[in-house]
Amino acid sequence: MLKITIVKNYWIQYKPFLLFLVKFIFTYLVLTAAYQYYLNQYDIKKYEVDGFTTLVTNQVEQSLLFFNCDAHIDLHPTQPCYKFFYNGKSVSRIVEGCNALSVIILFIAFVIAFSGKIKNTIYFIIAGSLIIHILNITRIALLMVAFYHFPKANFILHDILFPLVIYGAVFILWIIWVNKFSYYARKPS
């Protein structure tokens, strides 16, 4: 009986954290499984690239063309990705991991874990996902230009600076969500 009381006391004391944890893990696992199911429809042995990565790659190319840049993409002949050319030079590959869907999944799991009104939650998830997507298109476009002009800085740009920007934006969106729209937001007195 003492053990049940102790467990009950812990549950009462840590209920908000435990609910957050359960909702986050459940949402993250469900969305990740759905994403993996989606990816499994493409045969990487035949170098097939998933549709969302293709969309992102095309949007990056169109963004650079809009600014009169000499940019184009080609399917890679021996890998499931795209080769990106800038000023006639192959500067990088765009692979599935570049499409930011895993970042969006992480964002959505956090928003759902810190519950809010259903309407606010849906709107915030849509708006935040679009913001992340647009930032990702911008990030990749800027990376392609930077890779051309500063090839020795590829590691710093790709692995440090630009992830800091995208994850920093996600972090800011989370702060806005928690402080303005979730049930944990401070209500004016």
C-alpha cells in the first residue's frame, strides 16, 4: 500500500512533466513511423528520390532562378539524390535529409506535447511548418551560393552555421508557442 501511495504522490507531483513526455514521445514516434512508411515507397537501390525532397530541390532551384542565378539540378546517376549546379559547377548534393521534414516532425511533437486549444494548435503547426519550410528553402539556396564562393567553408556553413539558424528558428517558435498559445502560457492578471 505504501508503494502505491508513493507512486501516486510522484504522479501528482510530476504529472505535467510526465504528460508532456508521453505526448511528445507518442507524437514523435507516430509521425516518424508515418514518415518512414512514406520513404519506404521509394526504392533507393534504383536511386529514387522521394517526392518531398524533389519538391524542396525544385523550389531551391526556382528561388535561385528568380534572382537570376545560374542554377540547375540533375538527378544523381548513382545515388538517390540531386546534384546541384551553380554557375555551371556541381556544388553539392541534395539528399532526403535536406528536406527538413524530420525538423518539422520534431517541431510538431513539441507543440502537441505542450497542449493548447485545438484550433490554435492546428494553426500554429501549419504556420510553423510553413515557416520552417521557407527557411529551409532559403537555407539551401544560400548554402548553394556559399558553397560556390567559399568551398573551404562548407563544413562550417553546412554543419554549424545553417543548422544553428534552422534549429534556432524552431526554438523561437517553441518559445512563442509555450508563452503565447499553450495551456502553460501565462494569462494576464
